[in-house]
Amino acid sequence: MTSRSICHLRAIGHRIIFSMVLCFFVLGLLNAAIRKGKRKPTDERVQLVHADELRYDAYGPNPDVQIVKGHVAFTHKGARLNCDSAYFYQSTNSMRAFGHVRFRQGDTLSLTCDRAWYNGEEQMLEARQNVVLKHRKQTLYTDSLNYDRLYEYAYFFNGGRLIDGKTKLSSDWGEYHTATRTARFNLDVQLKTPKNWISTDTLYYDTRKSRAHVVGMYTTDKGRGKEMPSIIRGKDNTITTTDGYFNTAKDEAELYGRSTVVNKEKTITADTLYYNSETGKNRGKGRVIFVDDKNLQKITCEKMEYNEKIGRGYATKNLLVMDYSRKDTLYMHADTMRIETFNINTDSVFRKVHCYNKVRTYRVDIQSVCDSLVFNSKDSCLTMYRDPIIWNAGRQLLGEVVKVFMNDSTVREAHVLGQALSVEQLPDSTYYNQVSSKDMYAYFVNGQMRRSDAVRNVRSIYFPIDSKDSTLIGLNYVETDTMKMYMSPNRQLERIWMPKAQGTLYPMSQIPPTRYKLDVFAWFDYMRPKDKDDVFIWRAKTQGSELKNIVRHAAPIQQIKIDESPTPKQQVKQGED
């Protein structure tokens, strides 16, 4: 880069800086003009009440000033100012105070500093160096503060700290309204409580309600680092937001504008979030994303509520549950998911997860549908209710109720209760191996089925295959009371055990047309979820293919209580309307 280019860049930089300064200056003048336009100067004079020494310096730089020293006291419109010495400008109704300046207004406001300027007509106090403003239970520390008595408004611009009980705020500049007891802080704002720490660049604080409103972004390294959403740090959680309300007394947060709460291994993001660490209540609305890094699970929905104190909550509307604890992710959709925790904070704690209605799941190796399901961590049992169907490759399993027992995320055994039907479609054919019975049981080793039992009223259609040329030998029809099938680790049928059986082996050329399928045969491949997006599309059974109309095992009654009460922010908007 040439010296001319460098000079050109420097000139551009200077022009930008000059323009910014000019803008700020003009804005300051406009603000001052507006204030002065609204302000009504007072005719009441500043009164010198006491001084140990008073003199004029007719030949000094300020011939019109009265110089007062020693236990100096002034009064003006109900306020009193004390100092060690002062310049009293009687003609302009103003004064300058030096040394141990003490200002008091009524019983609720006092100010101390090293030096000050007071304009009686404008009722404006400018305090400098070691400024301490006390108003009721709040104390403000700064080195540069202007206090407007007319509008009851104080602002600092050289760094300041506000102490409100156990709450501490600091920023580069800010303002405090003594009438409303509200404050605004800007640039590198830090709010600290015994439990939380807020970092932002803009914060509004209501001292009466102990309520902070965080707005916009936060720039790290005192305005010189990277820009990011404002941060609320707690003992066990971290919140990021660009529009959030935080109650320092109740440890309660209302978050808007796409916020995130991180609690140890759990993260929740939503358009609107509510969090209360005291009650344990959490609520999210609008594009909710919940991530559990410990259990490797993710939930997306439109509405979620959870109370961590009692371990109870629900998720609903466009619900999608993702489990990526295994190599292939499992996707599940339902209208609503509810969780309940029992014996919480004890060694015998366990949870129940209810999913209902129109439950659909998809994983590359397994798919399922049912009306509702319940998972009980006490016995690691997942129960599927109302016409559950499970698919695995070319196999289909259905019944009235399906129970799956787990070891961690691995299947240990499965029970099909009532009108059990197992169907396997043979490769590249229209033939199906079929087993129907009252109940069925499957047993797994390392996630692979090694044994399957069919119990009571067992009927089977099986197509044996010639091991030499893989052609179908015929159709084997069997009726028995119990059938046990043993599988090899590579899922090949090793042997079949039956106590007594009646059956017939039909050669392929002599199979009666009525023997190809059991009378309860059903193939519901059209209901099968095809991919992770297809879990949202419910396809009901065609008429006439339902299970027999008998008394079913009913799922537990699902009831959820939804809190529709308006938030404090909504209440304010309703009051404005």
C-alpha cells in the first residue's frame, strides 16, 4: 500500500470520526434545546444561609462573585447545600461549591461530592468527583453526575455503580429517575445479584419491582470485543437473549426475541421463554428446540412446559423427538408428550413418559405407528397402545398392545398382547411368512432377536427355502398351541419347537388359493413412515382392516393442564389497550 493510500484512509477515518462527533454534538444540542424549551425558569433566589467568611474580589478574575468559606450553607426551593467554600453568583442565581459538598432534598434524597455547580434558574446540579447519590434504599456512585431537580432526573457519563440492596449495577453511562425510581444503563452494563450476573449494553431497571429489562446485544471486552446476545448467568444456567425481563428478587426471567437457556447438559431455545429458578418452572413458546446432551436427545415443538422441581412437564404442537444415542437417529412424532417424575430426590426415583395421539416413529432399521405409548423408567418398559404396528426390514408385527423392555437403549425383550400377528414379506415375491396367535414374545441378545414364542391359538404359514438353489419348496401350514422359534446371530432360523401340531406341507404347484394367507392377514405397508419427515403425516387404516372390535387394553387417560395466564409483559399491553 502506497503512502498516498495510507493518507487517504486516514483522511476517511478522520472524516468518519468527525461526523460521528458532530452527530452526537447536534443531538446533544437538540436534546438541550428541547429540555430548555419545556423548562420554566424559577424566580426563587438561591439563599446564602451561613458562611464563616464572605468577601468580594473587585480586582480578581471574577469581580461579581461572592467568595464564601467555612461551614457554607445554601438553600433553594426546599433543598439545602453545604460545602467548605463556594463562589456565589448572585446575579445569575447560581454558585460553585468546593470541598465536602453535601446536597439534601427532602427526606429521601442526598448527594455528596468534591465539587459542584448549581444553577438556580434551571434547577440543575452538576456534581463532580467522588459523587454519591442516595435515594431511599438505592445508592449511585460515579465521578460525573448531573441532577435535574425540575424533572427529577439524574444521569452519569463517566462510569457509575448503582447499589440496590444485594443487587449491584455498573455501566459506562446511565440515568436514574428519582420520581419513578427507574434507571437506564448503557455500554458494558454489569448487573450482579447473589445468584445471577447480567452482561449487556442496554438495561432498564425498576428498583421498586427489582425488575431488569435487557435489550439488544452485548459487546465483550468493554466494547472492543465481539458482539453477541446479552447474557444472564446463574449458578446452574446461562441465558442469552436480546429482549428479556429478569426479576432479581424472584430469580425469574421472561425472554423474548429468540432466547436460549442452558442448564448443565440441557439447552432450550424458543421465541418466548419463561424461567423461574425458585419454583423450577420453565415454559417455551414458538419454534422451541430442547437439547439433552447427556441423553443425546433433541425435541422440537411449538409449546413446551417443564417444572424441574417436581419433574413434570409436556410438549405439544408440531412435536418431533430425536434420539441420537445410537448410530442411526430415531425420529418420533405425536400430538403431545408428557413427562411425570415419581419419588423425586430419592434413590427410588423413576419417570413416566406419555406420548399421544397419532404416534409415528422412524429409524433406518425400524419404524412404528400407534395411537399412544408410555415409557416407564422403573422397569425400562415401553408400552404401545391401540393398534400398534412395528416394521423391521420386510417384517411387520402388530397386536392390541406391544411392550418393549430395554437395557439402556438396547431391546431386551418384546411382548405382543392380544391378536398378535407377525408377517414377513419374502424377498422379490408376493409370498408372506405369517404367524398369528393370542400373544407373542421375543427375546434379544445384544439387540438381535434370538428367540420368538407364539402362545395360544397359534397358526402359521411358512415357505421353506431350498438351501441349494434358494427356491421355495412349498407352503407349510401349521396349527398348534405353542411355537418357539430359535434364531442364529445372523437372524437365520435354526429350529422350531412345538408340543403338538397339525399341519400340511403343500408343494408350490398344489397350494390351494385360500391357503396363501391367514384369514387375519393384513399388510399395512402404506402406513409405514418412509423417512424422518413422513412421521408428521398420519395415515389411518383402510376400512375393514382394523382389528376385531373387542375390549382393548386402554392407554392411561391423558390430561395436561396448560397455563394460559398472561405474562407481566402481556398484562402491560392489555392495560395499554
